[in-house]
Amino acid sequence: MNQWSGFLKKEWIESIKSYKLLLIVTCFSFLGILNPFTAKITPVLFEKFLPEIMVSLPEPSALDSWMQFHKNVPQTGMIFFILLFSTIVSKELEKGTLTMLLTKGLSRTTVITTKFFIISGYWIGAISLSFLITYSYTAYYWDQGTVYHTVFAAFGLLLVGLLLLSITLWGNTFFANSSGGVIATLLAFGALSLAAIIPTTIKWNPIVLLTEASNLLTNMTEPNELWLPCLVAIGSTVSFVCWTVLHFKKKQI
């Protein structure tokens, strides 16, 4: 445990020195503010530049703000996060710092589990930050009584993010280069998206946790209908972390 906590402290300090923490806070704070702002300002922009369209546009609501959350965070925040941590293993291998620690007795299991722990912690913190800011501004501008399951919808996004980040870690460790993790994540996301076209896969496919966000918010889908995709996302995340540990133990460094 001392070895694990010591390496975790080292990862935490490095993430601060490399401005990762600052970048995450800045990005997800901006997204949290952007969600309600976009919902609020869109009708104003249409009224100014395209007044003829305003006739058919409804008044902005809390639902519009949360729709922006489930558009901006997956499309911008998640991509930013994956790119930020896409070299978390390969960069240290290239520099030789990790090799030196391993030769001094650092467990390879500790390396992978600690790195995934800190990535997960940052991702949970980032989603929570953006969620709370969006919630606060949305509550200030609109009544949220017509929006449902906001917490569960965000929880689904969190689970998909953890799954993709575990694949990024696996790809970066397996290929040991800067593009390996990103390519592996893109391929996995593409495969899940293509599989979602087949109706029978919707019952278990984790990608449904993203596509069903709008239906959750409008109460057209109940959270208990998505328990299987949640379990698949959690199980797949654990599996990828375990595969990464097993591969890293056998890897020649």
C-alpha cells in the first residue's frame, strides 16, 4: 500500500506540474457555463440574424440547457480528456523514468492501477464540476421541474467515459506510442456505434447510455431500462484494466 500511495502521490504532483489539473478545471468549467449560455443565447442570435425563423422557435428551457450538456461534454470534453491522457504510459517509457522506477522494484500492477485511478478520479471530478455548474445556472434561469433523471443521465456519460479511458490506457500500453491509445479508443467507439445499428444490441450496448440521454431527460426512458448497458460498461472497464495489467507485466522494457 505504501508503494501504491507513493506512486499515486508522484502521479498527482506530475499532473499539477504538467498543468493537466488546471486544463481539466478550465475546460469543464467552461463547458458547464457554456451549456445554459448556449441555450439562452441561441434564440437571441436567431432573432438578430434570422428573424424569420424565430416564429417557429420555442422559448429556451431547462431541457435545452441539459441537452447542451449531453452534446458538449461527450463531443468536446471527452475528446479533450482522451487526448490529454493518451500518452500516460508511453511518454514515461520514452523518457525512461518509468523504467528506472521498475528496476528499483516498483510493481507493474501498481503502475497501471494507479494511473487508471488518477484518470478515473479526474474524469469523475470533471463530470461533477461541469454538472454542478450547469445545474446551478440552469436552476437560476429556468424551472427544472420538467427535466427528469439528470443525475442518472450524467452517470451514464461518466460510465462510458471510464470505459473509453480504460481502452485508451490499454492501447497506449499495448502499442507504447502516442497514437496507439487514441486509435484503439476510436476503433472501439466506432465498433460500439456500428453495433448499435442492430436492434438486438441496444439492450446491452454501453453506447446507449449516450444516445438515450435525451429520452432520459424527457422521461421517455426510465433508468431501470438501462441497467444492463451500465453493467456491461462497468464490466468492460474492469476487463480492459486487467488486460492492461497482464500485458504490462509481460512487456519487455
